[in-house]
Amino acid sequence: RDFNERCAQCSEVNWGLTDGGRFYCRSCHNVTERTREVVNTDFITNSRVQTISKGLRKQEKNDGGCEWYICEGFQLVLKKQAEALEALGVCPQMKDEILCNFWRCYLQKSKQAYCKRPAGETVKALSVCESSTDVDSDPERPSLLHLLSLSESEGDLQTDCSFASSVTKVSESTSVYSGSVDGSLYLMKNQKEKLRMTMPMTLSFCYMALLWLREPITLSELLRFVVEGHIPYLNVFQHFPEKMKLCGLDLRIFCVESWPVYEEVFNKMHELAAFLELPRFPDITDSCFLHPDMLCMKYLMEANLPDELHNWTCRVVKKIGIGEVDFLTLMPGNKSTRKVKYDVLAAAVIVVVLKLLFLLDDHYEWLLSEFAEERNKNNTEGGPYFEFKKWYEVVKQSLDVEQKKLDEERAKYLWRCEKPLFYSVKNKSKVLKRRQMVVNLQNQFGKLSGSVRRAEKPNPSSFQLNWSERNTDGSCFHGHSLKGVLQEKCGLLTAMNPDYWLCTVKLCNEKLCGHLAHYREVEFPQSYHFVLGLFAFLLRIQPSYIHDEVCMVEHKLFNKKLYKKLKYNTVLRK
Amino acid sequence: SSHEHKLNFRKSKEECLSYIQDALLQQQWKRAAEFLTCYVESLEKDYSRELIGPSEMIWRIGTEILWHHSQSSMKEFNCFMEQMKTLGVKRYLKVCLEHVFHLLCNGQIDEAYQNLSLAESWRFGEQTAIQDKEMKLIEAYRGLLDYYSWSKQKNILLEHSEDGFSDLAVEQEMHSYFRKAAVNLKEIIKIPGVWDVFVKCYVDLLEFYGDHNEARQVLNEYAYNSKFPANPNAHVYLYQFLKRQGESKKSLISALKILHDIVPSHELMIDFNTMLQKSKKRKKRRLGLEVIFAALDYAGWKENAKAWSCLARQVKQIVISEKHLDWIKQEWNSRKDWWPAFHFSRYLAKRNWQENKSLSYEKALVAGILLGKDCKYFKYVSHRGCKTQLKRFRMLKKFVNRHNPVYLRISG
């Protein structure tokens, strides 16, 4: 940033930098004490990234604000998120070491700090625009229209107040600026190569750190905690200090109006890992929480399925080699290996096992269930045989209740917070008035709501569905036996079901269309859809996402047979 | 974004709205209020592209909830309406007007009047011109309330005069209300529209003060000006006025003619038919037959003894005179396929006989002529009727038997 003070000796404004990072006057070679400081490495106590000499920072503006940079804001966000994770039980190492190191590395690599500013790059805040003609005439400045039409992952703010859709509003003298120093610059540049920081990306950072530490939180859980409010995300800017004024373009960056999606955060994380040129992540071994065997156990419990199924999931995992350390551990930048979605993968394995044992073609599983029911009548010793029908009824009932609750939650989200947001000083009073009216109305109708407003967030829990074996109504299936669906052959227990149907014979090219398969509910059996839906609920993702993974697992499992078939087909044609 | 399932602000509020809608439809006011509480923050977003923005939604939904919710008071309601008035200047007068309606429904006439007066004095740049229509309505309703006050004064005056007092103060007040009301009511009815209540009141005022010409003009305009939407009531009012004025049958008939065209099932068709039957002009009598047949096409008239007696009388008269049987034939042509089942089934014969002997008598006559003496209806009723030794039924039987050939002619 340009140093504009007059030289003490010669009163000129003509500064340069010494090797030691100090300013010197080019006219009279007077060296000052002021240094261009490298970022303060004390992450915890001083959350401000200072890339300019302290003396330059104008501490007080008219409105009591100070200058701040976008990345400082993000740093604050990350700090808050790390603290929340620590409160959830994550080891403090995450916040104190891992995350901040990742962040520092990012800042360095994206040249936002910890380095010399590349020559010629100055930060220019976009000041008040008088009229559209002024803006157009300046070729270096981006036009307002361009800024407005930038597609964002959260494009919602485009429709907001003074940023309204019509061009006419732009030509009125709306002052477009930002509270931060580099807000406009941030949005302007085509930062594809430099991986511009966004709010969803903060979660990618968190996940990356969690993965590095092999903490027992999956990405789907992390995102669920975010939505449930245990990890700051929405409206996190209200924790910014008073002096950091947020307005104008800052809002586009920090105010989110949508919940981040698994795919988004996941993909970004890998991009980030590669960008930061991180080494191979710590090994995911079979004693890790993220290992499929572990996650399968957890999900089996949550899905109220018999523990005995775990043997089968382990067998599948072993057979297709997805339990191998090299498969599971992340190697950033390695484009040949498929990125592992630990939670989705585990769910997919369970689905495949269910298909192996029960076929799930809307016929066979019910037949087996009737058969088991019969046997259960005479079954006096040992645990009861697992009956698919009973399980379906019990789980469906709970699932419907929970799903209904979740749907209502979705409709009842409160997106705004107390801290007012305005694009410009001009519409500040309007915004405040509106806010007041909203609060009044909320009070008025809140009183008429009858029910007690849920003042507190539900306690964060790892399990969403709980089944207790102590229940005498038989609604817990963990201890049930699979004997009803198994038979002994040559000393091994195999499934009675001889058949299997593949979700898809041919996998799509993921690079072309983004998916391995395309799931349409009507094309598949209801039971299959139900099972997908169950895990989709638990993981808070779309069923098609799990379906993709199921296809992948199936193809690995039946690889030889498929290969043979293909070969056979080609032979025939000859 | 390709993630359509992503939950964002907009979608969340859409879902919220549909929950509100469900709750409203099921009259679950508490639940509706619960979701509305979550919806109101939409006000902080701009929806200028939408047809109906959140402020209008909140106004409408909030009004419904507060009106019906058991724990909501009128005070709260009024407070809410005041807030809504500030929300959208483009809707200001509309909100005022609806507020007034609610006050009237709640019997708060004075408050309604105050609100109307306040709204009348509202000015807001170019919005005043844009919301001109609403302003006219507000003035009209104030005029209506003035009429109401006038009416009260008038009644007091009449009471006093009965008792022998003459009350100058009351009279003067009455006149002053008349002036205020007349001005506004006159204005609104100039604009094409459906203004039944305003027209009625205005005409009432004019008649009281003896300005029958003006009244007639107003009613003619209301009924015949093609710019005004077709409105059966306009013709009814005109007819009633002309009747009160003792106008000739000719003008009365012409007033009802259009009513018959628009609403053949109107209750005044009986009066109409009665007048037409008595007319000396053949065309009118023909029309009369058409009118009464048309009225009885409607299910609501099936058991109307008066209507049947009109038809019976006319049919009988035609048969006796042996002239114009072709009229009956013409009318019966389009009805012979469905009237028998509609009016003259055996079941109906039984029922009519049990419930209303006069009705069955009239119907039997008509049935006997149109369907012959062997038709189910006639046979049943006349048989029963003769058994009970009622003279008229014997006469009926004779009559129909005598004129049976008529049936053969009209059915052929």
C-alpha cells in the first residue's frame, strides 16, 4: 500500500523499500523506522493480518471504523469455527496448529500476505461512483454492471436492495463500495488460479484440518452441525469487532444466504489441498473413525440394522480393497485416484450389502420377511430372526417423523440477524426501519404462535436416530439374527439370495457429466429408494449422491463378471 | 448454481409460505402465526421482480390470522393495520379501505368513519393520482356511512313527528348528511362498475327529497349504459322504482324484459308473466308463455306452486280458446324429452301430493294437457284427488279428459 506521508527531511512523497523492509525516501535517502511488516504470526492473540506498516493504518474513520482486509475477516471466521469445533470436542491442536498453518500457507500461496506484494499491484478501493458514465470512462475500473453480474456461488445477494436487478438503479448514484479496503478488488479479479476465498471454503478449510487430524467427524456431520447452528457460518460476521465495518461489497463476500452443499465443500477442499501443495495426509488405517469398517458400524446402528450385517460390510470392504490405507489416505494433487467420501462410501457399502442379502427388488425382501416371520413364531431360543417388514415399518415411521420435523425446520430458518446490513450509508436508515418493523411483527405474531419458541439449539449429537435395546416393544433390531436370510454352503455362510441387480451396467464418465450415474426414483424399486432415502436423511445429502457411490462399489465388486461380459459381447460381435 | 436442492433464503421462504397456506386453509391460526413469524424477515429482501412481494403477503396473511385468532384483539388488529399502511405507499389506500371493511364488520362505525376521513385527506405526490380509483371508493364509502347517519336521523325525525314534536336540529343534521352523502354517491356511480349498494342508497335519498327525475335517470344509466357491466340487479331496481312510481305496464314490462334475458330464473318472472298474460297484445302473451316455461326449467322452481299456477292458468286459457296451440307446441318441443322425468315422474306425483295439494293440482293440469290423461302424474294425482272428493280435482279430470285431443296435437 502506498505510503503517503511526507518525508521528514525533504517533505517529498517518494518512498521505496529497503531490503530490510523499511521505507526510505528516494529523494533524500532518509530511512525511516517504519517497516513493512510481515504478517503477525501470533495467530491467537492478534487476529488482524497486518500487511502494511502500522503507521499507515488509519485507526479512526468518521464512523469509528478502521481499515481492514477481506482476508482478515476470513481469518476471524475460521477462528470462530475452530473454537466451535473445539467446544464440540475436537482437539485443540486443530485450532492452534493445523488450521492456522493451513491458513497461513494459503495466504502465502495466494499472495495475500506473508510475501512481498507483487510489483504494480495496488489496492484501490472502489470509491463513490457518481454516474454510470464515470465508471465506463475508466477502463481500469470494472463497471458496476460487471461487478453485479459476477456469478457467485451465492448469487442471491444480487437481488438484494440497492443491488436490484434493474440496470436503472445502477445508473442512479448508488455508492458502491465496501467497508473493507479490498472488497471490490476481491470480487473483481478472476481468481480461478488463486482460489479466491469464500464462505463455503471456510468449511473446506475446517474439514481439511479435521481430516488431517483424523478427527471423528465426517463431512456430512460437519455440515449438519453448521446447519444446526453449532458451528458459526450464517451471520458469522456479527462477531466481527465493532471497528470492522461491513457494508457494500463486503456483504457479497460474507453474507451467505444458502447452506453449503456437500459436493461443493468436498471438491473445494481437494482443490485447496492441491493448491497448498500439501503432502500426503496422515494415514487412515482400520483403527480410524473414518475407515469404512468403523463408519459402517456406526451407520448400521443408526439405521437400526442387525449388528451381524457388519461382518458382511467388512467382507465387501475387504473384497474391493477400499479398506486399504493407500486407497483411503488423501494424496493431494493426485488426479488419478478417486477422492474418497468416507461417509457416503460407508453408506453405499451398507446399501450394497442389503442388496446382496435382500435383493431389494420389491418382491424378494418381502418373501424373505414372511419366511422369517414364520420361523420366528416357532423360535424360542436365541435372538429373533430379522424381518425386513418389521424393520421397514419401524424405521419408516421414525424417519417420516424426523423428516417432517426437518422439513418444517427448513421452512422456519431465520436467516437474518440483529446486526444490520446495508450496502451504502444511503439506505442505512431504510434498512434499520425495516429491521425494526420485522422485529415488531415477529413479536406480535410470535405471541400468537402458541407454542414455545425454541430458544435453544438442540444439543449436538452424533446420532440422529436412536434405538435402544432396552425397549421391550421390539423396535430395536441390532441384536436380530440374519439366520433367516443365510444358508450354509461348504462351511461358509452365504446369502440365500442368488441374484443381484446392478444399478447401472455402465458407469458414466464423471469428468464429462459430473456423475457416475443418473438416479431417477421411478426407475428403481421402492425398497431401494427407501434405503437410499434413509441414508440421504442421515447424511443430509441427495439420494442420487449415494446412488453414484453404490454404482461405484458395485462395479468394483462385480468387476470380473462385468469385464467378462463385455469381453463376451465383443467376441460375439466378431 | 446447478444445485437445485440447495436450501437458500428464497426457497426456505417459499416453503414457509406453503406451510402458512396449509395452516390457513385448515384454519389453524396458531400454526399460521408460527410460520408467519419466520416469514416476516422477507421484508428485508428486495422482491421487486415478483408479482406479489412479501409486504403484500404479510399484509394479507397477517390480516387473516389476526381477524380469526382467538387471542387477537381489535386493538392489536388496528395496530397491525397501521403498520401495514406504512409498509407500501403504493397500497396505502387499499389497506385503508380493507381496514375500514373490517371495522364495519366489527360494528365500529365511528372508527370506520374516522379512518375513511383520514384516508380521504391523504396526499402523496404522484401516488395520489395513481391511486385515484381507491380514493373514489373511499369517498363513496364515506358517502355510504353518511347515508347511514342520514337514515338514522330520518327515523328519529319520523318518530318525533309521530309523537307530535318537530325537531329542527335533527332535521338540519339530516339534511347535512344528505348533502355529504349525495355528493360522493353521485360521483362513484358515474364510473362503470357494480355499485348496487351505492345506487340503492342514492335513489333512496333522491326519492325522499322528491327528485324522481334524477332517480329515474340514475337507474336508467345504471341499467342501460353499455359501459356498465351487465347486472341483473340494475334492472330489478329500475323495475321496483317504476312500480313505486306507478308507471304503466308497458314500461314495467320493458324493464323486466332484459332481466328475463339475463336471468330467466329470477323470482320476478312470476310478476312478469302475470303482467304479460293479461296483456292485450298477442306478442306479449306469447312472451309470457315463454317466460314461465323458461323459469320452470330451473330446479329451484320445481316446487313453486305460484309459478305452476301461472303456467296452468295460461295453458288452460289457451286450450279453452283453442287458439295458439302452436305456442304450446313450440315451447313443449324442446322440453318434451326431459320435462316428464324432471317434473312429472311418479315419484314426484306421490311427493307433491303428500306435501302440497295445490302444487300437485296445478302440475297435474299442465301434465294432463302436455302428456295426456294417461300420463303417470295426472293419473296418480287425479285418482287421489277424486278419491278425496275435492271438487276441483273432479273438475280437473273432466277438463283434461275433454281436451285430450289437444295432447295428441301438440305431441305429434
